[in-house]
Amino acid sequence: MRPGFMFSALLISLAVPPAAGADVMREATRGELLYTTHCVSCHDAEVHWRDKKLVNDWKSLRSEVRRWQETVSLGWDQDDIDEVARYLRAIHYRDLAFD
């Protein structure tokens, strides 16, 4: 094969978008980063699925995130609390409506 043809084929292959359904890297949200850094070691998925869960609406979800970050002295501001609550809603509490 000619080198010019190989170079052209390479350029074309790079210009074609990935096929539908292909794994595409995504950036983690701030809420996901905070949760995986500070919370996931104690709070695996089972804590969010237990029968006696304390979260049943958006307000209680935010309240629990606030309570636990205070318990372990993380010093999160309201934006951090909201980001983690949004992440948890997207992953574990999809049926919760925002207030």
C-alpha cells in the first residue's frame, strides 16, 4: 500500500464519529467526585436500597447529605451538598421529584 493512501485512510477514520452504543468517556460530575471520594467507602449501593431508608423526597435527601457531611466534618457548602444530592438522585433515587 502507498504511504499517502494509508495516511488518508487514517485521517478519515479519525473524522468518523464513534458508532452508536460505543462506550464514550464522560467527565464525572462534582457530586460524583465528592461522593466517591468521601462517602462510598461506607455507603455502598445497599445503604440506598434498605427497607428503612430515611430518604423519601428531595428535602430529606439533601438533609441526609448535609447531616452526614457534618458528621464526618467535611465542611461542604450548600452547593457541594446539592451536587452530591443531585448525583444520588440520578443514581439511586430516580423517582424523587425536586421540590
